[in-house]
Amino acid sequence: MLCKKSSFIFCGAFLFVAWNAILIFALLGRSLIGNQGESGDKENGNIIKELMRVINSFETELESQNKILLQIQRHRSLWEEHRGDGMAVKSKSDVEEPDRVVIPILVIACNRVTVKRCLDKLIEYRPSEELYPIIVSQDCGHTETANAIASYGSKLTHIKQPDLSDISVPVEHRKFQGYYKISRHYHWALNQVFNVFSYSSVIIVEDDLEVAPDFFEYFTALYPMLKSDPSLWCVSAWNDNGREGFVDPGKPSLLYRTDFFPGLGWMLLKETWLELEPKWPASFWDDWMRHPDQRKDRSCIRPEISRTLTFGRRGVSLGQFYDKYLRFIKLNAEFVPFTKMDLSYLEKRKYEEAFEKEVYSAAIVSMEDLKSGKLSGPGPFRVQYSNPESFKILARNLGVMDDLKSGVPRAGFRGVVSFFYRGRRIYITPPVGWKQYDTSWS
């Protein structure tokens, strides 16, 4: 199948250029017969220049396609080992040998030459080039960034989003043109990963993220769970409230289920993409992912301490949240051997029972009690909210992110936000008996 696709690409490119070359030769021949003198020589020279341009373009395209073909061929034996007829293998195989599953890393890039910081860490920590191929998808057509990516040679595959045109948007959204282009780029790049390269999963990283030493270990260990548990739809390396002082530094192995889609370094399965792709939004794709129509009561896995760190203050969001929250996110520095650990506590039934028991057995305290530091005992403690306004007041005063998306708080699970505060575990919770999110809380 891969060979047929590759042959089709080359044949199509060759036939297209060959046809143009034939037309130019025909015109050149006609010109040589029908034109004489200086004006004829000038026209012939223009035609020859056009022919050379087409030939050079063809050589460039062939070189690009050849790089992609070599990358595909390099991993074909592994694909054939784990895939059959273009479909994903049974989860049993994945569970038995998670270290042999091919999981590509898709880096979404545009016009940041600092993408090298992202790529340097990915390549430094990558345990296997064959099992973790890196695909950099570039939008924007920025030459300096393209050169920076190209400098890595065969260590990665560089693909370029072909449509760089402006997008027709509503008048009131003119200032959001960038968000429309990002959504278009994601759609194209994910289709390349799943439909052209024929991978069954992907880890998506943006060009302004630095990864932790155990980034690959983390995703490799959680891949089998994502594959086998229908109540999950992503694994994320990010904790929205993971700032220094708000995470337990002694528990880098601690993982959670969350109802909030975190993004910022996340794993997606092909089956989920096939579900999302037909209705992919024109813009604001991440908030769209947080809507109940997409989430469908599914959760993501996220860590206590983030396995990614964003260093991109400037972008289409104009630094929203960066100065106050994102630049203080703690990046994990201690390697945790997740693939050798029992992660069954994250299974839906086990997790919900243990989580609810721990959260609602914690003593209720007031915000004033927390801020005064007069609490006795190691905790955990909880503070309670009853409406979006009281949640926002608690979150702002305690220093965690206060926004709600379709009623779901950042890093929240069943309405509960867990974080560290002055050395104790704190939960911001709804009342006992919580049933569902209210989408009007936004």
C-alpha cells in the first residue's frame, strides 16, 4: 500500500512536469520555425528559461518526495510488523510490547527559528529513531525557519503545508485570522500523519515546547491504556496549574484523569481523528475540542508535573496567560520509569472510587484559613464552590487558573481541581453529589 502511494506520487509529479515540458518543447519548435531575427531569438530565450524553471522545480520536488519516501521505507518493516492492511493491530500486541509500537512525533511549526530548541530536546531524549520518527509540518513559508528545520537532515521529515493563502473570515474575526490558519494547518498535518504516512497514533508538539527527559517514557507507558480504554481520548504532557509551588515536587510519578483537554504535547489515536476530522472547525480548534459534543464524557491523562514547557510568549494569542501562568510551569527533571510501573489505578472505575473517597473525606476549610496558614495537619483540605462566580473567586485568590470551558475548569476532574498550596494538597470542589458540568459556566 505504501509503495503504491509512493509510486502514485512520483508518477503524478513526473507526468505533470513531463506534460508541461512537452508543451514548452512544442512551443519552442514552433517558435524556431516561425520566428526569425532578434525578436525570435528573444522569444526562444524566454521559452528556454521557462523550460529550465520547470526542470529545476521538478528536481526540487523529486528531492522532497524522495526524502519522504526514504523515511517511509525506513519504518516500513516496523509498520508491517505491527499493522495489517492499513488497520491498527490488536491492542493485545500493544499491551504486551509497548516498546515496539511506532509512535511518531508531529511538530507543528510556522515562523519560529527557535523550533531548534524544541527539536534539539526531542532528538536528545528520543530513545529510538525508528520507533519515534519526527515529522515537522511547517506552515507560513518562513525561509529562515525552513532552513533551521532542514539543518537536521535525515533525523526528521520536513513537510510543508501547501496552502498559504488568507482565509475568508467574518468581519468581526479579522483579528483572529491566525487562529483560522492554525486550525487549517492542524487539519492538513494530521491528515498527512494518518492518511499519507499511515500511522495509527501521534504525539502532537508545537514549535515552542521543550520536552522533559522522560517525555517518551511517559507516552510509551500510557499508549496501551489510551488504546484499550474507551473512556479516554487523549494523553497530555501538560498540567495547566503546574507552576512551581503548585505541584508536589516529591511525586513526579503522580498522574491524573482530567475532563479538561490540556493540549500542549498530547497523544491522539487514528480512530479518534477519524471521528473528529469530518467536523474539524475552521478556527479555535482547542476550545472546540473542549465542547461536550467532541469530548463525549471522555477524559485525558495528565501529569502532576508537566513533561512540556512552553517558551513561546509571542504568537497568535499575544501572550495570553503567558506572563502570569505559563512561564512559571515546572518542567519535570527526574526520569520516571513509567513503563515499569503499575498504572492500573488510572482505570476509570478504580480511579473514580479512590478519587472521590480522598477528595470528599478531606476536611472543608475556608479560603481565609488557607491564606492565613493557620491550618493544622498535613492535609489534604478542600474548599467548596457552588457557582461559576464562587469558583473564580477561589481560583483567583489561591493562584490557579480560573477560566472555565464548557463548564469544565482547567485540570479539573468531576468538577474538582487538585493542586499544591503551601506544602499541602488542596482541592477546589463542587458539593457532594456532583452529577455533570453546566455548559453555561464559561
